[in-house]
Amino acid sequence: ETLRTRVSAQREPYGKPHPAVILTCAARLQVAPTDCVVFEDSLNGVLAAKSARARCIAVPAPFEANDPRFAIADRILHSLTEVDRALLEALQEA
């Protein structure tokens, strides 16, 4: 059975970069945050994911792609079309 949920930082007492939204989502899915992969396009989102100890794939806007602060993400992609099973499996093993 697949669990699904929708969580928004707007409904959390603290917005990103606080990890509350990631922690709430993991709790609703009944998984540890360390078993999650978070896709983010903003630096604050990456900080939230990493603060929750989740793995993070950053897909920054082109004008932010060279921002060295994104280096804390586990992977940085130019597009979501680059996501494949091999990438997700590699993140699981990391």
C-alpha cells in the first residue's frame, strides 16, 4: 500500500529553513526522515531538508545554479528530467 500526504510549510508554526515541514511529512508517511528524499528548488528548502537529516536533491533556478551554498544538497540537478532509478538507488546507499 502506498501512503500519500500533502504538507505545506505554510501550515507549520515555523517556515523553512526550519525542518518542521519535512519532519511532519515523514511522520505522516510513517517513515524516518533519514529514509526520505526531498526535492527542493530553494536554498531554504535544502537547509530544511538537511536539518531534518533527509537526503536532498536540489534543482535550483538557472540564475541560482552556481550558488556554492547548494553544495550541502546530496545532488544538484539542472532539471527533474535527470531523476532516474539509478540516482535514487545511489542516494539510498549513501
